[in-house]
Amino acid sequence: MKTKAAIFSVFMVTLTLVFGFNAACEETRPSQAANVYEHLLEQYISRCDAKIEMKNSKMDNIRQTAAVALIKGAFAKTYKKELINGMIQDGISPKSYKVQVYLNDQFYSFVRDRLYASVTKKKSTL
């Protein structure tokens, strides 16, 4: 009888530790995800900064790429916290290519919305 009670006690302690550990991990995951997203966002910004160095190229398309990179980098720096929170809310996988796709989508959506607002504002004043 004592062995059954001892085994049951060990079993209950093990379950408590396992479920307690999982609950503790659940609490730290959003902050860990935020750190990963922040690191990937910093990489994105540094790649944009590297492209900006090509602004004095003799080729038009390279200068245009540098100009877009300048704007993308400024966008990412300005809306850093909002972008990280959006990635967490949307459940973006913390992989470099998925974060890049998300950031590019957010950037072009932002630009499209601003451009549309600008065009409709001009039409209403005519």
C-alpha cells in the first residue's frame, strides 16, 4: 500500500512539474518571439542600409533600388514596435524569408494606402 502511495505521489509531482514548466514556457514565448522578430527586423534594416550605399551608381535601376531601400529602412525604423506586434499577432513564423515577405507586404500596403489617400484628396479639391 505504501509503494502505491509513493508511486502516486511521484506521479503527481512529475505531472505538476511538467505542466508547471509548460505554463512557464507559454508565458515567455511572446517575449522570446519579440526578440527574434526584433533581431530579424534589424537584419532587414541593415540590408536596406547596405543597399543605400549604391545610391551613386551610374545605373538608373540600381539608384532606384537604393531609393526604395532608403524608404523601406525608414519605414521599418519608424514603425518597428508596430511591425513586431503585428508579426506576433499574425503568427508569422520567425524565419528570415517569412519576416521579409511580411515586412515588404506591410511596406507596400502602407505606401499604397498613402498614395490612394493622396490621390483621392487631390480629386476632392478639384
